[in-house]
Amino acid sequence: MTTLTDPPKGNFRLSQLIYDTRYRSITIQVIAMILVLLGIFWLVNNTIQNLSALGKDFDFGFLSQPAGYDINQRLVEYTSQSSHGRAAIVGILNTLLIAFLGCILATILGVVVGVLRLSKNWVVSRMMAVYVEGFRNVPLLLWIIAIFALMTEGMAQPRDFKVGGDASMILGDSVAVTNRGVYVPGVILENGLFGSAVLNWLLILAVLIASIVCIRILSRRADHIQESTGVRPTTWYQQLALLIVPVGLVLILMGAQLQFPYLKGFNFTDGIHLRNSLIALWLALSLYTGAFIAEIVRSGILAISKGQSEAAAALGMRPSRTMNLVILPQAMRVIIPPLISQFLNLTKNSSLAIAVGYMDVRSTLGGITINQTGRELEGILLMALFYLVLSLVISGVMNVYNNRTQLQER
Amino acid sequence: MNNSEISFVRTEMLPEKAPPAKETGAIKWVRQNLFSGWLNILLTVLSLFAIYSVLSLILPWAFGGVWNAGSLTECREVLFSFYKGSHDGACWAVIEDRWLQIMFGFYPPELYWRPILAFVLLFVALAPILFADKVPGQLVWFSLAYPFLAAWLVWGGSVWLPIFAAFGFVAAVIAYKILSKLAGPIVANLGALAAALIWWGMLMAPISDGLHKMVGSSRFDNTVATLNARTDELPAQVAAEDALLEAKQAEIAEAVAVKNEILIEMTGIRIEEFGIEEQFEAKEVALQRLDGASESVSDLADILDEWGGAPAAASDASEVDIAKAQAAAETAEDLVGDIGSLLSGALSDLAGDTVDPSELLVPSASQADPSILEDVSSMVSKAGLEDPIAALIARAESVTTETSEADLKDLQADIETASAALGANIEALQTVHDKVIATNADALVEPQARLLDQTAILTALRDDQTVISQSKFRLETELSEGNSFLSSLQSLNEREASLPILQGRVDELKAELPRNMRNLIAVNQLPEGTSSADERLLSEYLGAKNDVLSVSASVNDTYGELGRVGLLPIDSRKIGGFMLALIIGIAGIVLSLPLGILLALGRQSHLFIVNKICVVFIEVIRGVPLIVWLFTASLLLNYFLPPGTNFDLVLRVIIMVTLFAAAYIAEVIRGGLAALPTGQYEGADSLGLSYWQSMQLIILPQAMKISIPGIVNTFIGLFKDTTLVLFIGLFDPIGLAGAIRADTAWNGIYWELFIFIGLLFFIFCFSMGRYSLHLEKKLQREHR
């Protein structure tokens, strides 16, 4: 038998810090720490010196000063008398809006294209391949600018929509695509329960969420019944009713009315005006990210081994049920993490809004505010912080989801 | 077994029958792949329709484009002479004119060979990495030297600058070798870092300046003499180029005149066409009015029918009914008015803007096609169209709300007759028009060909003009730069002599200054309540210090130019276009690879602090968009560096892009490291390899192999993202597209430029992606 010998317990010598593996890691870390701290100190010191030489200080007071510039698209109340902080919030909301819209459209596009790319139909799969390669290999900025140019140069002027003009509204005279933007019908609440429109819409949203929760409970119960009796109760009409009726009731109660855009003078009024900048950015971001998502979806489906679908077929499952119950749940596990990272990319890429003048956080806080107040350091710091927090939140959500769906391995 | 019951047993197999025709070859493929079910059929038809509608839009535009033109207006002239506005064509002439600019930005054309050589050498430098088994191993040294060589080729400057820059690494290696024997690896690493920093930060610039000074002093007299001679002869050369340029411009003006003559000639041929076209517009408007009048009559009849005569309320009607009746009566009155005004409008359209068929000028066309004359003569005369309408107007005047329904029906029928006559007239005119165009088409072929030839000649002339004006510009720059260089050479001795005096003044002032103020760098750093004398003293001191700095910098500049042994330096602002994208992309990826590997190892490391530092760095960089980092580079980097440092924007962008790409590469390589089985790490440990040995020999080669697709994807992403430098004032291809559009000649051009730039990026990125797939397959060792 061999016996374990303890390392010699002699007196600690200084050279052990370098030669003894027990202490060396501490030495390395301390040195790394010192180097990093020295670097940070050097940068901060330089900054302090430069700032004082320019007669500037490090102060966030500018956020409460009046901004003095207009923002053409705003989700919350804002005028040019509002503060820079308010302008930043308007910008943040615009960033979140474009990110939200973009993620939805990109996911739809990506899933459809990813599935179609696997289609046995040669023409369809080739066409999807052309779309994917075309969008993946050309800079996003070029797409944004090109779509913006298409909107402003290629579309009809509002006055062409006059009777006898060259252009006409589409979808039953409800949508007008003009070179100043797209006009779609809007919903107005004639007698809202609250004074502010935002609160009214929040109420509707809350009702919608409550309905969805009820639908979830209903389908859980159906699952239970199916598991215990083997017969699944038909619930789709209940679910549909749950989805539509409460929201519909609230809308009717508030006197909701569709407002169609119509031509007045040389421009359209009423309805919702989606500016070219929003449309171009939205479409370009969605088409670009959709191409990446399509590849993710495709590889996710391909990653499920053929044996799974063969086994499902052996059990007598129809192809659609095989897809829904066997392939997709497994593919989702592969698809979700890169999908979320594409959402992150889309959110970060929305900062390209500057190319078309969409007023996102980079254009308000990181653009006009910086130019007007000369607070580059504070402005860029706040903007970076916003994007960082957004990224961390999204990746945090992704990790939670990932941990929940991860295959429990031994 | 009863064999006798079996009547027949086949002993050999029957030959296989050929499958039915629809189960073989192309038909089978089409049936299986395109039309296998109703959904598939629908998809196929829909996608074929989509492809057709896109191609039918793009192909005629792209292939009917114009390649030779000096401006968008000229493009449109040529397009009009071919298609007469019936369809649009691309103006590829802008690409022909500006493609070099999109590739190289504002880089001097005579020096294009430098970036091209650097690009070609890139492949030599990549050879040891891409084809390790086919090229000699020594080529790796060239790969190591390549970054310095390429930077020197692109930016120019003295030949020792890249060598000195590279020597920093050599110094680090030497310091490491010496120290690792004396004091172990940790000290050696720190020493190497210190040696490189000391060399780059403190020794490199003075030694380089010294070399310039040495070479410069020995050349001084010689240079002055050559410069004097050169500046004497240059004005004559510029004048000669000027004369050439003027001659060329005259030639161009002549060619333009010839082109315009051809255009006029073509207009002359088409004059008959144009004459007929003028008729169309008025007649069509008149037709619309007639149709409007007929509609009004029928509306009126409807109202009268509904109310049984003129709308009026019964005596006992309610208020609502009275209002209704009133409204109907008003509408009826309006309609009565409309009928009259529409009819007279139609008449005045015809009377004012149309001519009698006999007055249509078709002499030359009718010569070519006599049937035209018959067509014209069979057309209704002008009076034949107008008179019925005039009669209708007279009848319409008598129309009131009391008119009987039968009369209205009658009137409507007559209006429709008149409108039908007009419609037939327009159709006849259309036939004539088509025939005239057909006769003209033959006559136009020859001038069209001549026009194309002429535009080609014009383009060639303009290219010559560009060459001449470029060489003139070169000579002029040489002259002005030579003159200013001469004057700076003449003042060189004086400036050099003034340096010690200025320095003496600085020292003097510094001695006078209170001790606590000596480190200040700006007056507004002074604490409140400083005496004005002190303040003045400080500002004088700072001014004197600034003088010393600027004079010594100008002396160094002059010596730098005087003693330059190497290539002409090129300013970063002149670098642009696709070249800029390549420089930033390639520099970013090459520099970020080592950094990314270190970060990935750090993130996998068990050393707590190192690990956390790397995690924070990677997450912060990845969490913020590149555009924000670029703004940081352009707006904030000056804050973070020591006061007074100011360096090249392209270099700043490269640094920022490198840090950005390093974080992404680190994540890719971390994935590769995590994908390796633990056995590999344990195996390396059990062999007794140290950490770095095991990484270098066992782990990284495998991890890198797994990471290749990810690294290439990062590179493609980075390459596409280089277009973002547009926002901080550098001219990437998209920025150049804007610059080209700012030129009045090409104002209004969009798609041609977008397509060209998009194609450039597509070809580059797509082939990179395909290459990475190929590499992945080649390096695949296991069977899956």
C-alpha cells in the first residue's frame, strides 16, 4: 500500500508564490487584478483630467432640463418643452416598440420560411433559399435604406389618391400606402372609463391577459380529463368565446369605433399614421432577422433524428400530429436559445434607426440630446446602460426558459 | 408434395418492365417535387407567379439599362429615345463612372496598386493557415510580418515604421526569453509586457524621429535644389495639361452637340407620333366628361322616377320627410347643372385642343404605309364630333327637374351615341398612332444605333478627360505641396534654433508658477479665488508649452517628410469604399482572434477574479450595439486617453471593432472549448503538461477546429457591420453612395448603386460562408 504524503509543511517562503501551484493562482489573480485596476485608474484619471481641462463636470442634471426638440413619433405625452429625460423615455419606448414589432414579424417569417425551406417542393425551397441567402449576406443597413427609398420614391403621393388619381387605397379602402407613410384604420374609445387613453388600453390589455390565463386553465383541465379518461373534451369554442367575448364586451362598453383614414386636402387624416421610417425599419429588421431565424428553425427541425418521426408513424400518428406532438416540442429545445439571441440582435440592430430618422433611444438620448447639451459621456453611458440592461433581462428570461425546457440528463 | 399438380414452374425471372412514362425522368421529378398534392400545386403555382412578377419587373429594367452616359439626364435621354417612357431602364452608367470610387473611396488613383498588392499578398499570408499541407512552413514568418506590411502599403510612410512597430513584439519575446530563465514565467510575462509598452510608448517615436532627422539632414541641400527645379518646371506642365484638358473639353462639347443633333433628328422622325399623342389627351378628357354627363342624366332620371316628378314633400309630411325632399330637390338641381357644364366642357376640350383628321400631319408615315391615309380619311371629321355635342348642349339647357322621364332617357341615349362616336374616333386614332410608330420604328433603328455609338464615344472622351484632370490635379498638388514644403524647409533652421529659446521660456515660467499649479493643463482647472496674476502666469505658461509642442511637432513633420525613405503617406480620410470595409473587417478579425482566445480561456478559467473580469468584459461588450461603441470611439475615446493624444479615426474604429469582435469570438471559442469531452483535459493533465502546454497542444487545436464555422460567421457579421462607420463620418460603400448622389449629375440614382453595393457584399459574404462549410467538411475527422 502506498500512503499519501502530505506536502511538506515547512515555513512559507516567498518563492512559493511563484513556484508552488497552491499559491501561484493567488499570485496570478492578484497581479491580474492590479493590472486591471491600474488600467481602470488610468482611464478614469485621464477622463477626470480631460473633463476638468474642458471645464465640464460629470452631472446628470441635464436630464431635467427642457429638451427643446420635437419627436414625431411618441407613445407617451411629449412636447418640445418636456425634459431631456422625458425625451429619452420616448426614445426608449420607440426602441421597445420597434423591437417588439420586429420580433413578432421576424418569428412568423422565420418559422414559415424555415419550414418551407424543408419542403419537398423544389421551387418553394429554392425560393426560400434565395431569400435566406440574399438577406443574410447583405448588410442590414443597405436593406433599411433600400426599403426606405422604396417607400419614399416608389409609392404614390397622397394627392394621387384623389378621385380620378393613379393610386387607390387597398383592403376595402381602409389602408393607404403613400410616400409619406402607411395609413391604417385606428380604434378610438368614445367613452373610456379613465381620463387617459393609456389607462383605458391597459385595462383592455389586462382583460385580454386574464382571458388568456382562463384559456390556459381550461386547456389544463382538458389535459387532466384526457389523462384520466382518455377522452378529450371539445373546448375550442369555449376557448374562442373566452378570448373574444370579454374583450369585445369591454370594447363595446367603452364605445370603441374603427376610424378609417381619408384624404383631406393633400394628406390623409384620421386612422393611424405609420411613418416611412417605422415601416422601413420594421420591415428591414424583420426580413433580415427572419432569414437568420429561418436557418435556426430549419436546423432545429433537422436536428431531430429521423427515428422520432418514424416511431410516430409506427404508432399510427398523422403527419400533422407528429409535427405537433413529437418533432416540434423537441425541436423547440434546440431552437429557443439561438432564437432569443436573434431577438437580442434585432433589438440591438434597431439602433440603426439613425439611418432613416426613426426616433429611438439612440436618436433622442444618444443623438439630439448629446448634441444640444454637450454631455457625450453621460448620454452614451446611459444609452449603453439601457441596452445592457435590456440584453441582460432578455438573456435572463432565456436562461430561465432554457432551464425549464432542458432535457433532464443524469 | 405432389409435383404433378404443379402445372408450370418458372425457372428464370421475367425481365423488368419499363416503368410507366409518368414515373420516369423529368415527368416523375416534376410530379413528385412540384405537383404531389393540392397544397404543393398551390405553392408551386403561387411561387412561380411570384417569381414571374418579380422577374418581369426587374429583368427588362436591368437589361434595358444604359451603360454610357455622363449624367442621369443623359441616361434618361437615351432611355426616352428607345422606349419613349413606355418602360423604365436602369442607369448603369453611374456604376461605369464611379465603381472605382465605390471600391477605393478617395484613394489617389495612381496609387491603387498599393491596396491591390496588399490584398493579393493577403492570400499569400493566409496560405500557411488555409493550405498548411501544400506550402512550405517558413511562409508562416511572412504571415506574421503581413499585418505590418499591409498597413505600410495602405498608409505609406517610412519603411522603418512597420519594422519598428513589429519590433515591439520582438522586444517582448526577447524580454520573456531572458527573464523566464532568471525569474520564472510570471515575472517574464510581466517583463515582456513592460518591454513592449516601453518600446512602443517611449522609445519608438524618438528613434524614428531621429532616423528621419539623420536622413533628412544629409538630404537637405539636395532636396531643396530638386524642389526648386521641380517647382520651376511644374507650372509649365500644369499649363500643358490645362491646354490638353481644354482641347478635350472642346471635343466633348462637339460630341455632345452631335449627340443632341441625333436626338433632335429622332424627335423629327417622331414628330408625327407626338402630334397624334397631343390629340389623345383632350379627346380622352372629353370622353370622360361625356360619360359623366350620361351618368348625371341617368341619376337625375332615377331621382325623378323615385319621386314621381320633381321632388316635393306632401302637404302633411313630417319634418324629416320635408328635409329629405329638399335634399333630393337640391341634388336634382345640381345634376341638371352638371349635365350642362359637363357637356360644354367636353365641347370646349374638343374645340380647343383637337384638330380635324384632315389636318393630322402624317406625310412621311403615310408614304411608308399608305393605309394610314385611308384610316385618317375614314375618321369622323372634327365637326362630326362637335356638332352632335353642341346639339346636346342646346337640348340639355331645356332640361329641368320637370322634364319627363322619356325625354331624359332619350337625352341619355343621344349622349351615349356621341360618346361612342368619340370612343370610336379615339380608337381609330390609336390605330393610326400604332401604324405611325410601326413606320417610325424602322426609321429610328439607325439613329438609335448612332446614338449608342455616340454615347460610347462620349464616355471614352470623358474617361480621357478624367485621366487628364487627374494628372493635372496631381501636378497642381505637387506644385502647391512643393511650394509649402520649400517654405517650411527654408524656415526649418530658424524653427529648430527657436526651440531651445522657447523651452527656456517654459522653464522660466514654470519656476515662477506656484508649485501646486505646475501640473495643470488648462486655465479653467484653477481653483476658485486664484489671483489674476497667477491665472495670467498659468495661461502664459500653458501657451509657451503649447508653442514648444507645436514647433517641435512641425520640425518633426518637416524632417519626417524630408527624411522619408518609403512610400507616399496617405491620409486616412482618403481611404473609403469597399477597401475600408475590407481593412476594418480583416484587421478586426485578425486582431480579435488572439484576444478572443485569451478571453475564452479566461472565462473557462477556475481563477475566480480572472474569470469574473472576462465575464464582465464579454457581457458588457456584447450587450451594447456596435453603433454605440463606434460613437464611443469617435466621441469619447479622447476623454479616456491622456490629454493631448489624438489619433486616427480609422485606427480608433479598428480598435473598437477589435474589442467588439473579440467578445463574440470569445463566446464562439468558449462553445468549442465546452464541446470538447472532459477526457481531453484530463488526458492532458495526466501527461503532466502545464496549463499552457495542454492548451496549446491538446485543447485549442481541437476547440478551434470546432469553432471555425462560428468564427467565419462572426467575420461575415463583422464585415457587414463595417457599413456602420458611415455614421461617424467615414466613407464606407453606402456612405459613398450618398456622396455620389450629392453630385448633381447623379442626383436621384438609388437602385443601381444599392444593387452594385449589395452584390459586392453578397459575393464576398456568400463565398466566405461556402468556404467555411467546405472547411468544416474537410476538417471533419469523425464519422457521423
